Amino acid sequence: MELFWEHREAIALAFAYTVLLFLFAGIGSMVLGTVLAAMRVGPIPVLRWAGTLYVHLVRNTPLVIVIIFFRIAAPKIDLKFNFVDVVIPTGVGDVRLNNIFTACVVGLTIYTAAFVCEALRSGVNAVPLGQAEAARAIGLPFSGVMTQVVLPQAFRATIPPLANVQIALLKNTTVAGALGVAEAFVRMRLLIKNNPAELWTLFIGFALIFVILVEVLSFISHRLERRVRVS
């Protein structure tokens, strides 16, 4: 514990990177996943086919490959994120959001969106077909049917699976460390390298912090699910 206290600021900064990766990728994946779900259940065959292809392709590709593509391969085709260079001051140091951080966020977003899409699609399929037909009968276009009738119910029905997807995303942020983002896994690895005798202490300590973060997400999910159920 003395080692944790001695390096508390560096550890806090590392988890700040982890939380920011999760927040940005979580929001992005929810938006993109919702669009993909609408494409997959929509009336336009080309969009349905494109959404299906996206989901199957991304879900069957390892996350590391997706992130490496945006970090290494994408710049070769002029897909760069050099315009991103933001410094966020914190009480324990500055968090720098640069092109590497952005590439990891984009990779995590694109990967997680496929799972968000499938969770939402299951919720859409659970909405009674008669409700969508009634909405179309009163003149609502497909976009109106989705945004006003189907998706609100689908979100309420899929809170637990969506929470599981976001929890998986939180744990997947450790992959960003392989590309140079100074998140929690990188800090743990450096501390273990400099303090090999404290390997198990560091490993268990970092694991417990991740457990706490996951439990916070689970608590929020349960409260949200309970509130929706009451309403």
C-alpha cells in the first residue's frame, strides 16, 4: 500500500486516461450503434446489408487489429487525427488528448458499436410489431417511428445488455496502452517493472480499482433499470 500511496498521483492520472477513453468511446459507440440498429431494421435493403456487413465484420475482428488499423494503417491513406491536441489540467497532472488517444477512441468506438447495435436490435425486435404499424398508419415516416415509438422502448428493454457492453468497453480500454496511451495498464506495467518484488500487490491493487469502476457502472445500470421499470 505504501507503493500505491507513493505513486498515487501517477496512478490517478493513468485512470483518468482510462475513464476518458471509456467516456468518449462509450458515447460514440452508443450513437453509432443506434444508427446501425436503425439501418439493420430499416426498409432500405442496401442499408440493411451495409449494417449487417459492418456488424459481422467488426465483431469477428480482434479489437487490437481494429485499433492498430486506426493508429498505424489509417495514416497511410491520409486518415489522420493530428488536428486533435487538447490538454486537460487535473489536480494530479495534465491529460493530453492527442492523435494517438483519438485513434484509440475511434477504434474502441467502431468496435463497441457493433455490440451496441446487436443489443439494441434485440430490443427493437421485442417491441410489438403492431405499434410500429400503427405509427406508420397515422403517417409517421420511418425516422419518426424509430425515434418516437420503437427506440425509446428498445432502450428501456436493453438496459442490462447495453450495460454489459459498456462494462466490456471499460475493460477493453487497456488495449490502448499497447499503442502509447498512458492509461492504467501501462502504469501498472511500469510500476511492476520498477518494483518486481511488489508484483502481486500491484496486480491486485489495480484489479480492485477496475472492479470498483465496474461495480459503479453496474450500480448505475441497476438504478436506471429500476427507475425505468417504475415509470
